[in-house]
Amino acid sequence: MGATGDLTGGWQPLRVLGAASELSLALPDADPTPSQLYGPRGVLLDAGEAAVRVIAADTGNHRLMVWPDVPTTDAADCAVVIGQADPYSEGPQAGGRGPERGLFLPTGLALAEGLLLVADGWNHRLVAYDGALDRHDPEPVWWLGQPNLSSIEPNRGGDADAASLYWPFGVTWHDGWLWVCDTGNRRVLGWNTSPTTGFDPCRPADVIIGQGAPGDRDENRGADVAADSFRWPHAIAVVPDAAGDVLWVADAGNHRVLGWRLPLDADRPADLVLGQPGFTSAAEMPHVPQGPSRLRFPYAATCLEGELLVGDTANNRVLGWRRPAAQPVATPADAVLGQHGFDPAGENRWTAVTPDGFCWPYGLSAVRDPRLDGHGDVLAVADSGNNRVVLWNRP
């Protein structure tokens, strides 16, 4: 992740998507236009042979925005809007048109065998779109967690069960498994089936992590924090290392990231923890130097081959680990973006809105641009508090 002593790991800001900040002091405009975002909380990079597509969850405007390749200028217009009738409309459920083609606080994004998966948080469901994404306002081709596209009640209007969702915010697809952070039910659900099969949207999950029974939904299982519980699971990333793949879950409410070595086909305690000195600690320490081993409300996680990157949201930084599973507990980070060193934590460094600062980074995605004349490694940060997405690159 860069030369020794380079705390950025070699990453530099490349492009800023969203409105500019006036005099770098005010927050950028958040009105819905083809270029402006309002509180984006998710982002996805899709590296193809000819382009790196950028997809942003423009959460506050209840829509997705798609750029077909890394833009050549800041504040570029997107090409496609999803969840609204046009690029100038906003509001939950497509401004009142209805949930069938509308969204309500979309957040987590993932790709699965040609489908774009969207964690449609406050509609308590996952929706999938055809991955072509070449026109405005497409209809979902599949969904999960509700009996139909018109139903939007948490836990389908009843008690939690193995097929219901309550504020799902994180999603990923890996090696035949669909993983969903069912945040409001304080659990992670796994289906060992491809969404491309169009399986029953009320099919029970094959595995539930973080709760003892399908109807349970208490924070930390109604007990003290432990290696097998969550308070606010929000994002998932699968990172390979020499001993196999690790499923990392950003447990924001417990200020930590938990890791399970795969396969994970039954509920069991985590094998690894970052951000806390042990599996039974959930301390938040806002008024001390943060250092490379402490987290505060980590809401985002992504990987780039064997590296793990985490949005340390309340510390207004992104941390990077070259070998996150190097030790079972509290492996220190190797890189920090958004702050000058590991200790500061201020929003925009308590100064001004700059391309390399953050205010509540809430979503991450990283890819390697395969083109010989491309951008090298690319990292996208949904910089929620600054109403923008910032693209970084590493040659």
C-alpha cells in the first residue's frame, strides 16, 4: 500500500463528483441535477475491459446515478438516473409515484452476475436491476425481503423471520453467496443462491449470523457485546489472504469490524476483530488521539485484492490494511486518507472542504483499472457530509 512512511498509501484525489463547495467553506449544493448529490451513502465501481463505471447511491435524493466511465472533469453530469423519473426529481418512492420503481434511502450496492443489487434501506428490501444501466428509470427485475414491489413494511409487517428485512444497508455477492447486512434486525443473512435464478423473494436465508433465532432482533443478542453479536452491522467486504477468504462486517454501533474465515455456513463467533482491543469491548473514545487501531462508527468497508479499506466514519477518515488478518485482534492500519496522520479526527480537518478531506465518509468501493492507459487502482468514497463522491487513484 505504498512506501514505508507514506501514510496515504500512495492514494491521491483524482476527481470530485457533485457540486463544488463555495470558497471551500460552505457545503456543496444538494439540489437534484444530473451532477449534484445529497448525502450519498453508497458507491460502486465496476471495472470492465473498456471502462470503469461509477454508480453512486444518492441517498438523500432517493436515487442512483451512473457515470459510464471515470469522468474527465470534476462535477460531471451522470448519464443515467435510477429511482426517479428524470435527473431533476427527488423524494422517497420516486417523489410519491410509488415504490414499484422508486427507492427510499438506497445505500449499499453490489454486482452479481450481471445484476446491480441495491440495499433499499427504508423500503426494507433488496432490489436488482439489469446491469446494462443504459437508460433512465428502469424497473427492478428482482427483489428480496418483500412479497411484491408494492410492499414496503419492515419485516413484511410482522415479526422478524429468516426471510424478512428491517433497514438493510449492506450487500455483497461472493463465490455463490449473497450476503446482506440486515441492520435493523442486528444480523447478517446469507443465501447460497444466485439472484440471477430469480429465487422466491420470501425464501428464508440459509444462514443467520448474529442472532440465536430467526425472530430475535435485540442489540448484541440482548446481552453484553461479544464475538457473535452485532449492534449496527452496516457493510460487508470479502478479503482474501494466505489462509483463505475472510468475510469482514463493519459493526458500526460497536465501533469495530468483525471477521469470519470462510466458509461460514452456520452462526458462530467471529475469528478476527479490528478497532477494539478484544471481542468484548465496544468503547468509543472520541476525545483522544485515534491512532491506527481505533474506530468510531465504521459504516463502510471494501477490498482491493488482499487489502481492506474501512470508512472510519465518525473519525472522518478512511483506513487501509495491507494484511488485516495479520493478528486476531486489533491489527493496526497501514494507511490513512482524509487526515494528516492517524491521530486527528475532525470533519474536513476543521478547516475547509478540500478534495482530500472528508465529512462522514459513508460508502467505499475499490477496483483495479485493467486498461494499460487507465487510472491504476481506483477508490471511490461516498463523502456523505460533503454531498459528493470523491474518486482517488494510485498509479
